[in-house]
Amino acid sequence: MNAKQRFPSGTLVATRGVAERMEKDAAFAAFVQKSLQRHLQGDWGCVCQEDKEENELALQKGFRLFSAYEEEGQPKIWIITEADRSATTVLFPEEY
């Protein structure tokens, strides 16, 4: 964990759709990397205030963490870290 990271990521994984797009699209891959850094630093992206508050509680209580990110020209992605911090998954909302 680096100094700015608020919790361990566990194993980093991406769904097939995200992984295939990252292989073909360097700008998308950069967007995913930037979003993942934000997630691990506790910047939950474009979720509602209630979800941000839930994530802050989840950090204290050890629950699952959820964030969502959007950037012009890129599809929306979700990032989920499991409650036990064993894995963090990047996915498209339609893959949930």
C-alpha cells in the first residue's frame, strides 16, 4: 500500500469486457488506471452522497466498497473491492 492508499486492493481483476477494451484502447486503459488509483485513495467518483457515506462506513466496518467513474469519451466503469479486501474488480455496469 502506498501512502495515499486507504485500504488494500487485494488481487486486481477486470472483467473480460474491460480487459479486452484495455488491450485495444490505450486511452481507456489510462482511464481505468486513474480510476483505480482514485478508488484506492477513497475518491468514490460519481456515486451519490449516500453511497459515499456508505463507503466511509465500509472502510471502518470492513464492508464492500463501491465506486463509479465517468470521463468524456469513455464508458462508465464500476470498481468493487470485496469486504475482506481479497480482490478489487473493474467492470462495466452491464457486466454486474
